[in-house]
Amino acid sequence: MLQSGLDELADFIGAELKGSVTATSVEHDELTLTVLREDILTVLKFLRDDPRCKFTCFIDICGVDYPARDNRFDVVYHLLSLTQNNRIRLRLETDENTPVPSAVGIFPGALWFEREAYDMYGIAFSGHPDLRRLLTDYGFQGHPLRKDFPTTGYVEVRYDDTKKRVVYEPVKLAQEMRSFEFQSPWEGTEYLLPGDEKAGAADEKPAGNKADAEKSGKDKPASNKTGSDKAAEGKE
């Protein structure tokens, strides 16, 4: 849809859902609505059923983590209108403790996406029929896509041949974390790597001096030519 069409659609939705939609923006030919958390179901139902919208195809739900904010999570919804050949994005804010109303009753396809957001970020959805982990195991600690989740995790998993089952153990690193960005202009090793000392030596050529030249001249073997040989060379 052209920019003008998106602006008209944004104005129409903003007027119809005044109070539920707090902001609209069009960037890169994409329309984004900022919605109040408690009104998300009202907005989703309107976008699905209104003849000027007809956003009947539910694409996905994803999360974004901003740890410095009080409402640290953005929950983002993407919808598609096959009738209008248009896409729309909805975003709302929530914190670690306040659940978001589940969209499963309006878009049944949201069930697994809400489970994924719960598993990866810890975002809760009220009214969800089966809110449990989806990608990690039931005994998994933490939520992997949070910015404060350690990159090494808390436990590691392996198959124990003695116990004949998968076991969980604390993470054991064979060596401490190292930086391998040797080519980076901002960071690197504080010591010379093997062979680096040759790089500077290749550019340094020893300058010769007079004493060396004289010494080299003294080291040349004396001529074995006789006086008659020299006289013959002079006549030539």
C-alpha cells in the first residue's frame, strides 16, 4: 500500500479506537500501532472484523527486551490482510509480573507464539489454555532471550551412559572466556603472537657506513697479476 493509503488507514483506526491506540507511525512503508495492554483484544478484534481492515491472517507474536525500562518488554503482533494486500504491526508494553490478555480466542494460531514468548522472555498471557514452555525443557532455568540471561546458561545437558538417561549438570568451562578478535582495531591481544615480531623486522634495513665499506675493501683478495700483465693491459 502507498504511503498515502497507510496514512489514511492509520487515521481511520486511530479515530475508531480512540483511547485504545495511543500512537501510530508509518516508517519504511509499514504501519505500526502502539496499543494499551489491557485493550489489545479490542484492537485485534476490530482489525479482524472491520471491512476496511480485514486483517484476518495472524502472522506471529514476538518479544523485545529493554531491561532498563520499568515495562521492560515489548510484545509485538504482526497481521496480514489478504483482502487489502496490507500488513500491520501492533506493539504494547508490559513488565515481568503483569500478564497480557491472550489472543487465542480471536486468533487460534496465537497459541504457540504466546507459548514461545513465555518460554523465551517470561512474558505471561492471561486466559491462555496451555501456557507452558515450548522450546526448552520443563526443568529449564530462566528465559534465554532476556538480555540479562548469561550466554553460557546455568546448566548443561549430556547423556549419561551409566544412568542411561539425560542428566543436567552445572556448566563447566574448560577454559575462561577469551577474545579472538585479533583483527579488530578496537580490541586485541596484549602480547605478540608468534611471528608478529618479524613484521617490524622486515621493514628495518641496516644502513651501511664508511667503516663497513672500508672493511669490505680490505677483505677483498689481492690481485695476482704480474707487471708484464699490467703493461699489456695498458697497451690495449
